Amino acid sequence: MAIDRRAFLSMAAVHGLALRTATGQRRKPVFASNPFALGVASGDPSPSGFVLWTRLAVEPLAGGGLPPEEIDVRWEVAEDDAFRRVVRSGWAVADPQLAHSIHVEIDGLASDRWYWYRFEAGDHESPPGRTRTMPSAESSPDRLRFAFASCQHFETGYYTAFEHLAREQADLVFHLGDYIYEGRANPRIRAHRGGEVVRLEEYRDRYALYRTDRDLQAAHAAAPWVVTWDDHEFDNNYAADVSEQPDVSRDRFLERRAAAYQAYYEHMPLRSAQMPKGPSMRLHRTVSFGRLAQFSVLDTRQYRTDQPCGDRTQPPCEGMVDPSAALLGKSQRDWLFDSLRSSPAAWNLLAQQVMMAHVDRTPGSEEAFNMDQWPGYVASRDRLLNFLRESRVRNPVVLTGDIHSNWVNDLLADFSDPSSAVVATEFVGTSISSSGDGGPNSKYAAGVISDNPFVKLHNAQRGYVFCELTPQTCTARYRVLDTVSERGAPRRTLAEFVVENGRPGAQPA
């Protein structure tokens, strides 16, 4: 019988993978190469624990290169980086049904502490990771430092921004979507492999390609991450079960969505509560930092109605104000409103994907809006902003990705009236690498700000946003790089904006 190369590699990659002897003892696997090539990560921290992640792969870009058998992996959590004071340890099973990924949910740890973790399989030890627990629910912390990022197209640039982010000493990192791009290979600075990804195996290999990046691995290992997706983790500009391609059947689309969602779970530090069920996966959830901050993590893709005016930037149309058009869906919206009503936090932050402010994107007398973002769902956005105002939600701040540019926006009760009350502040972060080097684009920025007086900043360079919360202020520092087409670019702080407790709206620091 003929054996193809992938099957041969799977058999040759590990010797002695039978996990148990006849007496039930563990049998030590022997790997042909380092099985921790995709690094480590932690995420979704609580006051008593967090999730630890890794995925075993000896041929990362060829399905992992391991046979379809379970593999035992040992893990350790310590109070020091030398692992002299190990406080938790145990075994986890790398399941081939989940691409030999591991999601270890740690509990019972002290609150508000930093820890270190690592994995061991056979004779191989993973690189260590650094993570932390959150302060207790009753505590009132003096400070929280966090970063948020999005949009890391592998082909259009290097992840130098992550190299800098890894050194920021952040307590949390939020990734707001477009962790991978699903498109076919179109080599520029770097290259994808193959065509547009559709099947589970293809999504797995695409994630593995991104996960091999050293700077991305360093950022994951430096702090716990809280993740949510946008569209490119599955399919560009999709809306629930509707493809941007009109000839794709709903059944085929949902089959592809199930594959995309499973691969996403397999490669993210998520809890079992987020494990997908076919083409469905609950990502909306809260993460709290004592009574200082509550983050509501949103999903603006899975439950939205189809874009009523299409998914491009275009002049206004009647569908924009359709009251039945929804970005969050009723169940997620009700969950969000309930969690905000009951929040004891001084700051309530929404970690989400697409720009909320009603920005006219065409300077001059003509108007055009991005219909894939909240301006294409005006009634849905107004319900949310009215709720924030009428319910007196304390210090709402919106964190946004998607758009490959930096923005600071005041969110108004009525965007048709420039003198309308400011309800909240929106900080929009640029891309890590998507759209290439970018630039300040000062002339366009001046035109946009002139037409949209609630816009305080626009810039199209690459980077991320680093924020510091205290009981009195929320400060956002916009970190930018001049280039991502070459490695090693320095980062600088483009601008700083501050929101004061009890005073919605951002002011230059």
C-alpha cells in the first residue's frame, strides 16, 4: 500500500506515542523535532486563575506532523521565573481532534499576582510564559496598564509592533480581530501558502504560519491576552450566515464557518465555555480588574443582520436607519445591557471590532460612510448610546480595531448635531501590519477632522494603543512605527489622550 508524505511524517514524527502501558503508566513520547514551535500563551484571567495554551506541532505548516493519537503534556505554574516555587502542576492531553492543542484552566491561585508557566512533552520543554491573576472583585486597584491591537496581515509586513508591545509590562493585552487573513497567497513582504482557506486543515495551517512569528510569540508570552475575532478569521465582511459572495449557499457557508471557528478556538487561550458547537461559538464575555475596570468583550460578526446598505464605503442610503438592522443581535445586546447595569466598576470598556463613530469618510461636500461598521447600523448604535446615557453607565470607553488607522472619537448622543452631548469616548487602534507601512496622511486627516468635529485624531501608521487606567483617568498612548516592511523599526508615541472620571470625551494629554 502506498503511503503519502504527510502520513509518513505523522508516523515518523513521534516514536512510542501509545500513552499508556498495559499497567496504565504514562509512556514518554520521543519527538523528531521541537513540538513547541508555535509558542505558548495565556488568557481570560480571573482573580483565581487563567487559561494556559499551547499546541504541539513538529511540522507546523503541514498539519502539525503528528499522528492522530493523544499525547500527554505536563504543565507547571510557578511564582518565579526560575520555577523554584512551583504552585500548580499537572498533566493535560493534547487531543488530535483539536489539532493537539491544549487549554488548561487554572484555578485556586492568589489574586492580583504574576506567575510563570511552561509545558513539557517528551524531552522537550516549552519557552516560559508570564501571566497574572486579576485583583479580587471587592478590591479597588490604583492602576491598570493594558494594550490593544488588531489586524496582522502576515503578507503585508513584519510584527515589529509586537516586539515593542512585549516590553510594555502590560497587565492585559486585548486583540480585537483579524488575527489571520484568509485570502489566497499574494506575496508581498512575506507570503501565505496556497489559495483562500476554506477547510479546517487549511485554517489550521494558516494559524500555524502566523503563530511561528517570533514577535507574536513574545507578545503572547509576556502577558495574558483577551481575544475576539472580526471577519478575516473566517471570511471578509461576512454577516452571521451571509457571505459577501452571493453564489455561496448557506449550508456551505456554515460548514466553512464551523471549520473557521474550530481553528480559532484551537489557537487561542480560551476557556472551555468558548468551545464551538458546530458553526456557533460564544465569544462575548466580561473580564474585570477589581472595581477599577470591567471589559465587555463583544462579537460584532456572528449575530449581525446583513449589511442593509452593502459592505462598502458609500453615500448614505435608507437602510442605514432601518430599526431591524442589528450589529450585536438581541441576545448579546441584552447580555451587554444587563452586565453594564450591574457593573460596579469605575470604568466600563467595550472591547469590540468596528468603528462606532458616525464618521463621514469623504472630506468635502459629499458624504460617504463605511457600511460594514456601526454607521451602517445607525438604529442599533443609537440604542446602545442611548442606553449608556439613560442608564448612567460609569465612564464608558469603546476600544476598536479593524480600520488600519488610529482615531480618537467623541461618541455623541446625536451625530447630526455637533453640539450634542458626549456620551462616551472611542479609541480606535491601527493595524499591526495590515495595509503595509502606512503614513500620517496629514491632508486627508485634516479634511476628515474638519468634516467631523467629534474626531480628535486620525493617523494611518502601524502600531498599537497602550492605555493606563487609574480611578481618576483613562490615558491612551498611540504607539506608531514608521515601517513594517523592514524589521527593527523603532516605535514612538504619536499622541496621548486622557478621559477624566465623570467627564466623557477625550482631551490631549
